[in-house]
Amino acid sequence: MAPGIPAVAEHELMEKLVGTYGKTIHTWHTDQDRTLPVGAPMIMMGFTKDGQLHPGLLSERDKRFNISTADIRKRRADIRVPAIVPGANAWEQGIIRQFTISSSPDSVLLKHEMKH
């Protein structure tokens, strides 16, 4: 959910987010009052399917924001969910991915160029 924005804008946002596998990169700290962007990049993950979030937390969220998850699902029923690319959810197999900050050029592209 994206509280505080109009329903049409929220729907468009969810149409874009559905292809992220619930992962977005944040370069800010939500607990600090600073101008954006600031901070180390962190992969943040949203819940993408039933069973990932404790039902009590979902119920508390619905009450706190005066919303209905069931109604939200109905409004989003037209959003096409893309097929999951193998390996995209490596965390489900216990594989941890993490960003590191470095001054050296260590991109995936560079690694592929060096192998060929």
C-alpha cells in the first residue's frame, strides 16, 4: 500500500512495483529526517505472496490505516503479474545478496567482460 496518494496513482505505482519481485533499492533511512537520497543502498523487500506476513500484523495494518486487504485485492485484480525468472528469489533457497560500497569498478558488466 502507498498511504496518502490518490487511488489512481497508487494503482499505477503497484503496476510498476509488481515486476520488482517485491525488491526495491533504498538510499535513505526512513528513521532519519534527512534530505533524500542519503545513505548506503539497501535492498528492501516487500511481501509478495500469502503466508509471508503474520496474519495478525496484516489485520493490525488494516485497522491502523482503515483499509481492507480484500478490497485492495479486488481493485488490483487487473494488474498482470509477470512470471518469476529463475533465481530471482534466491533468498527462498537461503542465498543472501547484499550490496557493498567500494571505490573499485566491480560491476557485473566488468566481470563478464573479463571472462570473455
